[in-house]
Amino acid sequence: MNYVTWSRRKDHPYIAEILMHRPEVLNAFHTPMAIEMVEACKEIAAQDDIRVVGLRSSNSKAFCTGADLKERNHMSEEAWHDQHRLFEKMFYSLADLPMPTIAVIDGFCLAGGMELALNCDMWVVSENAVFGLPEVTRGIMPGGGATRLLSKRIGVHHAKEMVLTGQKYEATAIAKMGLTNRLVPAERLESAFLEIAGPIAENAPLSVSYSKSAIDELFTIPDNKGREREVAWYNKVINTEDRYEGVRAFNEKRKPQFKGK
């Protein structure tokens, strides 16, 4: 059985979707699921014509509820650390995809599941979703990006509240904090995802990829140092065939045909 699969959308071949499928435990990830997630990201990264990736669940009850603590219950210290290194690789494989990633979230999005979402670039969220980082209530702490990424999204005060209380939050509260790109009724998740993914997939893929990397890199760099790096990213885009095509298409008043070169 596959716990993680990926495929191209038939209606949008430049858009790929990673599907988590372990419904009996609300997509709690264990060792085999993490291995499959790493492999899926590796395969997607090797494709030169995928421009956007969606991460979603096969069922509406849960996006993902984090690590499977039943699997960890009798692990030795060494096995626990080995597994966490695998989980780290899973989070980083998702974060390091060169194309934009969008988490499509319905149901429970908790603990490491919320960290999977945080390692995506954007969020499309159902009004039914529930979020939380309950690790401190179990004697551990977030280890997949929450202490590093969450404060960048919603500020230090909100991030500390979420991490240190371990409480659950409704989707509307999360949206007020600024974590969502779209907050919609569950039946509109699909269309809301395409509202973002569709336009991105039509744009020049190298321009999009370099812009994503530049935003990630420059976010924490002081302005006096960031200026040079910003221009460096800009110059990488200038030296592409798609830049010439974009200018030609504009002057010829037609839709550009981007090739990712």
C-alpha cells in the first residue's frame, strides 16, 4: 500500500499534487510514509515541466496529525533519533522543492502535520480545519520547522502562544493571524487551490522559481546586504530564453509560450 502518491493533474499538466493517504490514523506519518514523501518530492524535483505542487489529504477528516506516536512508543533513544532524521529529510524535501508548493488543508492539521504545511509556500484552508502544535503537552517540542518558520508568518507573539500553550485553533483564528492565502467553505477548496495554482503555472517557471528562492533567502537578510543578492537573483532570470519570449509576446500582443529555459 502507498501512503503517499503524486500525480499530474489531467486538466493542468504543469500542476502536480502529492496525496497523503493513511486515513485510519488521520494521516499520522510513520517511517514508511516519510520515506514515500521523500521519494515523491525527489521525483517531482527531477521533472522539468512541473510548475506548482499541491499537498493534500485523501480524506476530509484530516490533513495530517503529525508523527505516529504509537510507532514511537517502544523505540530506543537511538531509533527515535534515527527516525527524526528521516522526518527532517521529509520536511526539507518538501521545503526545498524549486517550484511553489500549496498546502490544501481540511480537517485536523496538528503537530508535525502543521509543520508539513509550514514547509509549503502557501495555504488554502477549509473553514472546517483545526490547527495546533500540541508537542509541549506531550513533553516534546516541534522539530519540523514550527519554531523557525511560524514566527516569520505570524509574528513572535502569536507563534509563542501557539507553541507554548499547545492549544487547538479554529481556521478563522488562524486566518486572522495571517497564515492563510484562502479561507473557504470545504466545497470550494478545489477551486480556491486552482485560483492560485493556475496563474502560477502559466508564468515563466524559472522566473517563478528564482522569485520563490529570492523571497526565502532575502527575508532575514539586512537590507544593505539583501540588495546585492536581490540583483543577483534578477540577473539569473535575465539570462533565460523565457525572458526574451516574454518581451516578444508582450510586443506581439499574444500569450507567451514559456519553456522553463
